[in-house]
Amino acid sequence: MSPDLPFVRPQNLIGRTPAGPDGGTRSFYDEVGGHETFVALVDRFYEGVAADDVLRPMYPEADLGPARRRMLMFLEQYWGGPTTYSDERGHPRLRMRHASFKVNPDARDRWLGHMRGAVESLGLPPAQEGVLWDYLDRAAHSMLNTFED
């Protein structure tokens, strides 16, 4: 980083891209295909979770539908889509919402494995895949709350 440039937090830039020909901005959400893309991502991720003997017990509902919906709403909002998550649930507070679950390195790595497969299944251009993956990887590491098995 050049000392002449002010520091700008990356999250301030996430979800928005440079102005298009009409002067408006397009969100990352729109650039990657909007709702359908995020539905595909979340559905593929939860296919893996459903069969995972470590992660599945972390979801209290018999049906993973409510968890799918929450993740879908969160990701869509984060990337510049509808604000349904905050409208219905308030501030995301990810660490607080996950504090009651034992998120150790094994759980984190399993989560990342299922999410990596889901991201790759989208067939996004490398730059967009990289931006998406960077956030998901950082988010997963920030959820770590124990080193106990």
C-alpha cells in the first residue's frame, strides 16, 4: 500500500463494481447472476452438509430448509442483493449467532470443503470466484471458537 493513498477497508468495496455506461453501479450479486447463482451455491453447499457427520448435528432443524434460507438471505445481502436478511433478522452478528456451536478446525475445514465444491460448481470467471472464495474463507476462519475435538 502506498503511503500516499488512504486506507480503505475492503468490506466498504464489497458488493459494488465500477460505474457502467449509464453511470450506475452493478453489484457483485448482479454480476454473478443474482438470485439463481446464490440459490445454486447454497443448495450445493447444503447437499454436502446433509451428509456430513460433524456439521449436520450443528443444525437443530430436522429439515435444513430454514438454514438454507438464512444463508441464502445473508449471502445475497452481503453481495449487494436484497436486504431480506436484515429486514427479517436484524444485524448478521455472525460470530454471536455461531457461538453456541463448537467450531473447531475440523468443523471449519469440513465447512470450507463443502463450500469450495459449491463455489467451483458455479463455473464463475476466475476473478469473481476468487473474490467470493476470499470472503468465504476469511469468514470460516473467523468462526473458529475452540481447538477442542
